[in-house]
Amino acid sequence: MHILVFGIPLREGMAGSVRVRNLLYPLSVNSSVSLSNLYFALQADEIEDTGRSDELKISLSFSKPLSIASYLYRSIKFIRKKYDRNKKNIFYLYETPDIKTIVPLMYAKIIGYKVVLDIVENNLHAYSFGSMANKFRVRSGAYILKNFQFLIDLNIVISSHLENLLLSYTSRDKVLSIPVTMNISAFKKSSFSKKEATTLFYGGSFGKKDGLDLLLKAFEEVCEEHHNLKLILTGKGENPRDFNEFMGLVKSSKFTDRITYKGFVPSNEYQDLLNSCDIFCVIRDNSGAANAGFPSKLAEYLATGRAVIVSNVGDVSQYLTNLRDAVIVEPESLSSLVKAITFLVTNPDKINHIGNKGRSVAIQSFNNVTESNKLLNKLTII
């Protein structure tokens, strides 16, 4: 089997790359499964172009006609070149197809690829679309997802909301539910021990749905009483306006000296960083966007064996129970979040107790090898 991953970089990247790697890398251990990668330069700022034959970085700007022509030519050429007549070929598109990706998708389908979508968000719930071009892209994506299911062989969905949405578009056999996943071998099991400072951690996209202004307010409120608390932030803003607005709040904070922003952290360093932190925050607001998907970092945070504070959105309560394997807070409730952070800071033994239970949930429900095998079984019959 040959799987061509289209849209996101496979070697490195943010949450989407981690999701796809977790699902596909276990398959590539099998010598009968090969991977290739066609990805957008815009999503690969941190990735060095090695010139490898199994991957191609492409650029696209709708404002430049030559860019569009080059993108289509190079994409189609790569898709054709990587097609293996001796294997089943899978065209694996992360996210909803749209005006930007539909032509390569259709070409892949025509020459014999099976088309698989990995859908993690309902983009129509986005807070804002930015430019008119992006609004058109998102709207076109919603239309294509609903009306072009005859091109799609399998829809992978991350939440029950998205599962129900896709089942209204297509048949049961074309929908596969796979939640967030983690590679448990990357997370050593260690115990929290009381130290000079307790570290609160957030990593992500710094979007409006992430509720970071609330997290910052809660952190500041707890810091008034507890001087041994620090906050580490990682990731990069998908929306520059949202990111800059939040970082402005960080810089003006009374406790800005206790906050460290590390930016994008490569995978090997990122996992070491997670294993060194104490309390993890998966904060969301109560928007449609937050409830439609599933917190992408939740599985990794649980795998550390440390306590996770998570907003009660979407499918979270289907997997976790408050004060047993996580500390669940009400979305958009400052008092609930302050109470949760204070509880763990003042009861450090609970960081290990709740964290160990959470790690068990991660192993049982979010193990990437288990979910990867589920996917392989499906790919063999489509």
C-alpha cells in the first residue's frame, strides 16, 4: 500500500502533522506500506527542504496566476509520479477539501487513488474567515464536503459531532471515528515531586476558541496567593491578529516575568518539555468551533502522567471524569478555572494521583497503535 499525504508536512509541524504521523507511522513500519508527502510551504516554516524524492513542498497564492499554474503542475506531476501500479494507492487529505485542493484530489481519484479525508473541525464554526479569499475557501470546502462525497472513499472524523455531520452526507461504511492519539513510548512515566516552582503548561494555536485570555486571568489570580507558579506557552498563532492580541496581554501582565513563551518547539524537544511540566491546560470556550472538534493536545498531556485541566466541551466527558482522571472545568468560567489551578497547586499529591489515572485513559482510549490498526483494517477494504 502507498499513502500520499497531501496538505500538511509529515516530518514536522503542528497538531495536524502530529495526528497524521501518529496514525500513519506505525503503518510504515510494515515494509508493505510506503508514505509520500505533498505539503504547503505556508505550513512548513520550520521544516528544512531536504530534496527527498518522497516529499515535495509547494507554494500557492491566489493573487498570482503563475503561482496557481505552478502549484497545479507540480502537484499533479508529483501525484502521478508517486502512483504505484503494483500497490493500492491512498490519497490522504488532512482537513476538508476546498477550492485549493479539489483539483489535485480529483486528479488523484481519476488515475486510481482511493481518497481519504481526515476531518478535525467544522470550519463553518470559525470565529472569522479573515480575507474574502479565505471565506470563499471555507465556504467552498463545506459545499464540496457535502456534495462531492462520490469522490471520497473514507472520511476519518475526530468527534461525535463530525461523525453525525458526515453520516448525514454519506453511508456508515464511509465514516470512521478516530479521536486524538498519542505515542505512549514518547512519554516516560515519572512522578511529580514538590519543587521550587510548579509549572503550568499550554501549547497550541492561540485561537479565540482556545480561551487563553481566561487562562491568563486565572493564572494571574492564582499568582496573587501562590508565588511558586509559572506558565509556559508553546506553539504559533494561526491568526496573527489573535496571537498578537494575546501576547500583548502577556507583556502587560503583572506577572509577565513568570510567563515563558517558547514559540514553535520541534517534536523531540517538545516531548522532553512536556515530560518536565506539572499541570497541563486544555482550555476552550463554549463556541461551536470548540464543541465540534476534540482538543488535539489532550491525549499527549494525559500520557505524561501529570494532572490535566480540561474544559468540558465536545466529547471530553465521554472519556474523562472530574477529579478522577482529569480536572474538568466549565468553559468560559473564570471561577471554575481558578478553583482547578488552586486545587492542584495546594494539593500537589493530586497531580500524581489524577495524572496516573489520566495516563491509563490515554493508553486505553488514545493509543496511536490501536487506532492505526483500526485505520489499516479500513484501508484494506475500501
